[in-house]
Amino acid sequence: MAESLSGFQRLPPPGRRPRPVAQGVAAMIAAVLILACGLLAGRWLLDGGPAPDPSPGPSRSAV
């Protein structure tokens, strides 16, 4: 009896071997780089310089 192919069994294309693990790792690295660059760009765009010094006010002990 011939075995029927299930939906989880795939035959590699002739001449090329699939590398799903390498593709997954590359996709994760790319996603992390894109996320990190976006976070850095957001910080640089939202950074308005150093925080101003608080203005001196009357101390509570002098009041």
C-alpha cells in the first residue's frame, strides 16, 4: 500500500533544500533590529534636551 501524504509532509523543490530554522532566526533578528531602531528613533525625536532646573522657591522653613 502506498502511504498517503499528510498536510504536514512537504517535499523539497528539486535542487534546493528548505531551511526553515535559518529563515525563522533571520526573521527574528530582523524584527528585533527594526523594533530597536524604532525605539531609538522615538527617543531621539521626543528628546527635547536636558530637563530645566527647577526654579528656586521659598523654602517651607522660611514661611
